[in-house]
Amino acid sequence: MEDDTDMEDDAIVQDALQVIFGLGGETAHKRLEFELPPNRPDSPSTGTPGEDVLPRFCSAKENNNDETKATDPGSVKCCPPQEVSATTTISCRPPIELPPSSKLSISLHNVVSTFSCRCHLNLRRIATEATNVEYRPEMGRVIMRLKQPRTTAHLVSSGKITCTGAVSEDGARRGARKVAVLLKRLGFKIRFINYRVVNVLASVAMPFGVKLAPFTTANRTIARYEPELHPGVTVTLKQPDCRATLKVFSTGSVTVTSRRVSHIGVAVERVYPLLALHRRDKQLESNLDS
């Protein structure tokens, strides 16, 4: 009974192969070989009991004895998968060494100071008797320019004087006192009082570019970015020991404005590590562009 059942199963398989491929039974077996897992009781299995045999499709070749040979799966060499441990780090760009913030070169461009002379100033008289002055009656002021230190003073009739153009606090104070001396020589009763520095403009170049959008997203409390109005990010620091406003650009250029020179360095030291987290390598970008 078992032999009759096996013969019927072989006949059914041959008929199915003939219908699918249009070939005879022997030829069909030569063109296609397959093995079925032994866990199917209704299908023949060539594997030993308890052994998992996966379906294997292979191309058969005829030798001189018309025997079918299947390609040996062991002859196919595959590259073993690369093991990646939990501590493996993948870097997309070469690491760069960042200099400390103390080595950054901060350049002062303008120190603005004001003082009061406590007397009325006759602007027309100053314009006619003083040298290196420019009288602008439509603005109600006289512009006095000094060569050493290089300072420009704006004089109004109320006696309030604003000095701009100095590149240091000492230079700004010396320029303001020199303006007071020149006015005293013209016969005005000058008193040099209420002197103070009101604004300092500085700039510093970072050794890397900055990704403005991610930097703003990570520092929403101090940063504001409106590309439609200004190409840079505005960073505002309001700590008691550091009150400054910074303009950060994608090239890494930063301009700093504050009322004290000492706050300029503190502001750069506090913003530098935040910018380094969102740096953009200039050397890598230049290589990609070239």
C-alpha cells in the first residue's frame, strides 16, 4: 500500500511539472530540484529525522553520464557580517581641535562715551573759531574731529558731548578730555563731569562656521533668528556680570555690543561652547566646493 501511494504521488508531481514547464517527468527533475522540510507529513523528505532542511533551488548540469549535479552551497563564499559593538562610534567628519576661548582674538572697533560740560555752548562761535570742525545747523550740532587720539565729538548747545571712534576705554577718555580742553581754550567755562562709556562695539572670528537654525532651536531662551529680516542670530545675555548683545553669522563671525569692555570677553567665553556644539567645518566645506 505504501508503494502504491508513493507511485501515485510521483505521478501527480510529474503531471504538475509537465503542466507548468511543458516538460517530461525526467527532464523536469533535471531542471528543478527542491527539498521540503521534514515537518510536513504529506511530502517526501530526504533529510534525516529531526533535521531542518530549507527549500533549496538550484540549477542542474548534465555530465557525461547524464546525471544531475546541484551547485554546492558551500562553494559560495560570502563576506561575514561586520560585528558592531555597543561602544562603536561612527563619525561622519574628521574631528577638529578647537582652541580655547582665551586664545580668540577680540577686536574693539568703537567705544562711545559721553560727558557733560555744564555750560551753554555757542555752536556758531565754535564753528568759526575752532579747527577741524563741521557745523550742521539743520541737526543743531557741531562735529569736531581729533587726530590723536582718533575721535569724533558731537557737540550740542545744551553742553552734552558724545565722543565716538576710539578703540579703547583709555583712548575714549583721553579724547573726551582733549575736547573739553579745546572748548576751555575758546573761553567756555567747562566742567568735565558725568563721563561714562555708553556703548562698545567689538568683533571676533570663530575658527568654524555655525549652523544657525540648530543653534537657535537649542538656545531659544537667549537666541532669536529671523532670516527674513537679518542674516544673523541675535543672542542676548542679561546676567549681572555680562550684559551684551551678540550677532552670530553662519561664517563664524560674531559682533558684540555692550556698555563695558569687560563684558565683551565674558560674553564671548559664554557663547563659545554653545557655538562649538553646532559648528560647521570650514575646511570640509571648502574641499566639497572645490
